[in-house]
Amino acid sequence: METSVSRKRAGIASLILSVAMAASALFCTTGAVSASAESNRYSENYDNAVATRVAYDTEEIYYTRREDTHIKTIKEVPLYSQFNEYPNSCGPTAGAIIVGFYDAQYENLIPNFDPLLPTGGFKRLDKETIPKVVGELYTLMRTNVDDVGVSQPDCINGLKTYVRNHGQNLTYNDIKSGSTVSQQKAINAVNNNHPSIIFCSKMDICQFGVYSGKDMVVTSHYVGGHVVVAFGVYTVKYYNGTNNFRTDVYLEVGTGISEYIRGFMKLSQTGWCNGAYEVIVN
């Protein structure tokens, strides 16, 4: 586990998000485990067009002191994005991210491929091997067969089949709590160096600008089912004097969207999580 704790009162680490980041958003359908939810598949195929149903808003938070704690899986995860030849492929792309993560431990998952850079981090821009992995998952997950995108059962079963076909075992631990993700279970997954696959009915992604005495939180709102991979938990505590007046907890996720490849999803928001599973490969 990689951990960083910081107390910031000065300096700028600004990440301001524009609507243009949605230009290459490729969404796909997700569904719940039940048959009734699976029949309500929904999606739009953006196919590198400007997303028509995306909005964003900005919040300013003033304080005298802030503390943040950031935990992540070792080496994070490989931040792959979707390929044009596989429309509605957020499920297969999320699966490929998880396969690439575990290929660093079990090299048979992606034969004749090293997922790591010489510096030790994960490769991102591979255009030969990873498209083949996405293509195999695309078939195993029955993408665009019954309707656009994938259902939740087909996605999780297809990923498990891929891993078993390549000689390893896969186990899912449910980390959902109500209509969001359990904070403690998400923390436990990261501490155990396990990524999680998250099925979203909508996706609100946050970025931060950190100034002296003020945070600017920019949230982009995506309408449409999507699958992401969680690999970190970010906690921010805000103080006025000694009074801790606000604490925000976020999942850090790989989105599979090329121009907005990572971001943060607030755990206190509800109504967006259709399913969440810690993924364990051994």
C-alpha cells in the first residue's frame, strides 16, 4: 500500500476540468444482478462524439487548515482506455485494467506481455496486446449481444472466465452498501492490494484545485451506465481552527475514458452504485 498524508495551507495544485474532457467519452450499459434489472439496460454510444448529456459544477470550500490521507493499491492500476473498434466497451476495458493489474503477479494472464514500465509503473498506451485482451473480454462478456454494452452478470462472469481460461482463480467480495460503496470495505480492499470493479448508473467525477485556505472541487456529471475500476481511497478533513467542520471521502477510479483517465467519486453520494466488487485473483 502506498500512503501519503499532507497538510496544505499554501501552494497551488490545480486540476480544473473542462467540458471538453467529455469529447471522447465512450459509455456502456451496466445492469444489476437480477433479471429485471438486466432487462433495463441503458446506454449511449458516444463513439468519440461530444457527449450530449454532460454537465459540471464547481464548489469552493474555505478553511484554516486541511488534512488529507490518500491510500492506493501498490503501483495503482494500468489506466487503459477504450478502443474505437470495440464500441460500448467500458465493461471489457474495466476487465482489462484488472487483468493488467494482476498480470504483474501472474504473467500467464496476458502471455508474452510485460504490463510494467522500466520505472516500475504500469504501461498505459499499448496498442497491440491490450486491444486483443479487450477483444477477448468483449466476446466473453457478450458485449452488444442482447442490447448495447454489457449486463452486470455478463461482465463479472466474463472476467472470471477469462482469468480461469488463463490458469488463475478469481473471487469477488461484495463491497456495496445501499446505493453507494462501503467506505470500510473499500479501504480494506485497497489495504489488501485488490482493485474493485464498480457498476455505476451515473458517474460524478471530481477533481481538485488546492489553494491557500480554499479548495475548488470541480464535478463532472455523466448520465448513462458505466463501469470503472477503484484503486484508492482519498479522505479530506477541513478545519476552522480546531473544529473539523467537514470530512469528504472519495474513491479513486480508473474511468476507461481516454481524455479523463482517472478521477474521484464521493462516497457520501447515493443512488449511483448498482454493484461493487473487490476482485481477488490467485
